[in-house]
Amino acid sequence: MIGDNNRFPYSQSSYITQFFEECDPDFAHDGSTHWAWTVDRLNELLQEPRPKANTLPERLVHVLGVLMLKQDAADDDPDRSIALAELNKPLGCEG
């Protein structure tokens, strides 16, 4: 979405805002550095209440679900398993 991982489509400022609108959080990119702004928004979501121990906050789970939509699959990863493995790398510390 904002980095150099080709498993996720790169997004310009307006597309980052559109992505978060699709996920429901009311975040609008402010023109700052894409990756830093996105990290801050994801950290905000990560700080929200968790439904139970060892789970992620519900709104963050929803964002991750939208990120993993099959319609965004690359030709060489139709079931998104490679993208999922990439996504799980930074989430591993969250259990």
C-alpha cells in the first residue's frame, strides 16, 4: 500500500485516503510522508481496545481484511498466500 512490497499495490495520497475510507476509519492523508502517516494511523488502530487477550482491535482487523481482498491478488499469488505471509511478518510480534 505505501511501501516497496510488490504484494500490495502502491498508493498515492488520494488512494491512501480512499483505502482507509473503504475500511471505515475517518482518516484522510494530510500530504505528509506516506509511510510515516500510515504507520501512525495503524498505531492508532493498534491502541484501540481489544475484544479479548491476544487479539487485535476490531477496526485494525477490518483494515487488514480489506488489505487482503482477493480482488487485489497478483497473477502469481491468486489465493494471496504469499501476501499473507508478508503481512504476518510484522504482525508476528502481536501474536
